[in-house]
Amino acid sequence: MIDLLLIAVLAGVTWCVASEGAWGAAFTLLSVILSGLVAMSLFESVAGFLQQTISSSYEWQHRWDIIALVGLFSACVFALRSALEYVMPVDIEVHAMVFDVTRWGCGFLTGYVTMAFLLTSLHTAPLPREFLGFTPEPELRSGPLGGLAPDFQWMGFTQYVTEKSFNRGGNGPIWDGATYAVVNGAAGEPGQVKVWPSFPIRYASRRAQHYGSAAAAAPPAAPGGGAPVQATPAGRRGTSNF
């Protein structure tokens, strides 16, 4: 069921974006990618602010994350798309073949990124751990998109970009980049500090706890028996790379 909805999103966004022409489709693709990165990096901080200022009840604690994530994404797409239209209100004529390839190619990529982002947002939704065929474990999924796992592709892309392109120095924050000490080699040798992503694990545990299907989860242990250097509360980190 979830795959049919995602394919419908992909097809609908592709058609709508391609109808804007080559330049419009390219601008929309750029806006969607940048908006997705901004939303992924800031939504936990925004969710924490909304929780403190509006409502901190138990029910609303499980709603602010997806509200902040999708809200930031939508607002950034609208703002960036409007700014690009203001900077370049008139399209430059391009060759007919380039026009069609560009608008359909950018339209498909925009639809795929939008689909992957929305699937990622379902991890933060106040819903059961598994619903409509959605499960946080990609290897357990079935259907036409089961082997692709677009949400994990998007999460991997976000982590790579914040670790490489947007990283401010060697110690800059990384999206979902909690670090743990990993002890290697013989006893007494210094251990390495490695990034240990936990976004799908934390939110899957929170959804299971919210619906009473799991006990409170302990912090993940580092491989090799090492002790965590930086602990992360379940469900929300509240860090940003911007």
C-alpha cells in the first residue's frame, strides 16, 4: 500500500514539474534538494522549540517532529522557488531536445527526492512502528520499492553532504552523527572514534514505545565493547549543521 502511494507521488510530482519547462524544472529540483537538507538539519531544533513554547504534552511530543520536518521543507521550497523566479523571471531559449530531456529528467529527480523525503518523514510520524507495509528495516520491505529504500538513500545523502560539503572544520556537526569510541586491537591500545548513525533506530523505538509494543530502549552500545563518547536521547538530537 505504501509503495502505491509513493509511486503516485513520484508520478504526480514528475508530471507537474516537467510541465514548468526546462528552467522551471531545474530550479524546482534545486529548491527541493536544498530545502530537504535544511529541513533535515533543523527540524529537531524547531520541534524542540515548538514543544517548549506551544505544548509539551505527551501526545504532542510525538507530533512536533513531523510537523517541523514537513513544515520546514514546504516553507523552504516555496521561499527558494519564489526567489529563483524573482532573480530569473524569463526563461532562456534552449534546443528542443535539451528542453525535453532537461524538463523530464529534472522532473523525475524532483519526484524521486520528494518521495524519498516524505518516506523519511514517516519515521518521525506518530504512528505504529509498522503500518501500511512500512517498516524501519529496509531488508524486510516488499513491493516495487522494497529493495530501493529511498528513505535510506536520502538519509545517506544528507549525512554525506553534512559530513563533507557543509562540514565546518574537522569537528563540525554531522546530521545524525553521534560519535562513539570503538576499541580495536590489543588491550590498552587507543580506540577510534567513529560515527554511529541512529535516526531510524531511535524513531522506530519511540514509535514502538508510544504504542506500547516495546519497552524503553537502552542507548546503543558501540561495536567492540567501547563506551559511548557522546550520548544521544531517544527520538530527538536537537543539533544542526547550519
